[in-house]
Amino acid sequence: MASPDLKYTMIFLCQMLIGILGNLSLLCYHMSLYLSGYRSKSTDLILSHLSLTNSLAILSRGVPGTMAALGWTHFLSDFGCKLVIYVQRLAKGMTMGNTLLLSIFQAITLSPMNPRWAELKAKAAKYIGPSNMFCWILNILLHIRVAQHITDKCNNESLSKIVDLGYCIFELYAKDADLLYLIFISIHDILCLGLMAWASGTMVSILCRHKQRVQHIHGTKVSPRSSAEIRAIQSILVLVTTFVSFYTVSLFIHMYFVLFHKTTWWLINISTLINACFPTASPFVLLSCDQRVSRFFLVYAGKLKQLPHPFKIA
């Protein structure tokens, strides 16, 4: 058992607590909207899936990272290491997929009503469920091969090029088939990031045209509906920018591990924190930019006031 690092232990615990509370709040909020009869948006299903995959990403990285920071570096078996790393990759892939779906469907929803977009906009809501299912199946199959390169810290004697994650060992890709798989994963990630950039650029273009049109018609006044649309676009743009930023930093750290075959304890911890930052921050971004949140809690508070006080004397 290694010496515990209480600084990183507290940071991981605080990050897990904040992230899980935020994502549970986002999930419970959308479930409450559905049960209360509020008019749901087409993207609510994607946001519910995003909150679940965010929670999975936070726990799969935070729990083993905290255990390792406490000095328990041999608490996982070979199967445990394979399962934990697989869940980490699956959750990260699903977070990317859900963020991509959210940005694309938001861009389609906010697109102008012209013949080119009208048919796609009318059918977009029907494809959200199948798109989520396809995203799950794709990522489940895509990351199975990662498990072959993961082992526990007791079985690394025969491995030459490795990355020590603190609680598990990752063998670097060496065979031609492994390199082809790495190229395929890279193409997948680049394609997803490219589609996010396209959707974000489309929303920025729509926002600029819409703002110019509203200012031309109403002067400096902005209608409540326009303000809601602007907030919706801004929330997705902030979400995509946050994801791309943290993904880029995580990618550079991973490339450093692969190219130099060196790992340091502080850099492993920084990588764990960076990979959990987006799942932790995203629910707060989404809740803060959703106009229905304030209305929902105002209605809920009004219903509470109408209930009889339990200690009131008749």
C-alpha cells in the first residue's frame, strides 16, 4: 500500500459529489417535467441520457482515482481493471455522442423554415430515440478491444511499453491490427468533433441572422421567445466549447503518455480530473440556461404554499 495523498483524495471526492448531485438534479428535473405534464422539448431525452452517462463517467474515474490516491493501488483484479477502463471509455464515448446529438438536433430545430429543412425538422424528433440506441450500440462495440490492453498491476512483468494508471496497467498499441484500431478510433473522434463544429457554426449563423432580423423589426427590443431561443443556442455552444476544450487537453496528456512512455503521479491525477470536468460542469450549464427551470420551481413553490400547514391550529 502506497502512502495516501489526501489533497487529491479530497479533490476527487468533492468533484464526484458536485458532479453526481448536478447530474441527478438534471435527471430529476426532466423526470419531474414529464410527470407534471409540462410540454417537453425534443432534446429532453438526449439530456436525460447525457446526465446518466455523465454520472457513469464521473464514478468510473473518480472512485478508482480516489482509491489510488488513498494508497490502495492493488484493489482491482485483472477483470476489474478491464471492466473499469471499458466503462470509462464507454462513458466518454457516450458523452461525446450525446453532446453531438444534442448540438445537431438543436441546430435542426432552430433552422429556418425552408423546403430544404422543413421535412428534416418535422422528422427530427422521431429519430432521437433510435439515434441514442445506435450511439449506445456503436460505443459498446467500439471499445471492446480496449480491454485486451488492460491488466492489473500484478501482471505487468511481461509487458514492455506500458502506461501505469496508478491502479491498472495499460499496454501501448504495438501490433498492426491494434494500430488500425487506433486509427479507426481517431477517425471516429475527429468526425464527431467535426460534426459538433458544423452544428455550432450553423447555430451561430442562425443566431446572427435572427438577431439582425429582430433588431430590424423591433428596434432594440427582443421578444421573450427570441430571448429563449438565444439562451438555448448559447447553452449548446457553451456545452460544445467546454467539451472540446477538455477533450483537447485530455488528448494531449494521452499523447504524452504514448509518445514518451512515461507517467507521473501528478499527471495521472490531472488526467483523471480533466476527464471528469465536463461531466461535472455540463448539468449546471444546461440548468442555468433552461428558462423552464425558474417557471417550474415557481409553480412548485406555489403548490407548496397551497398545502395546509401541519402545525396550523384549525
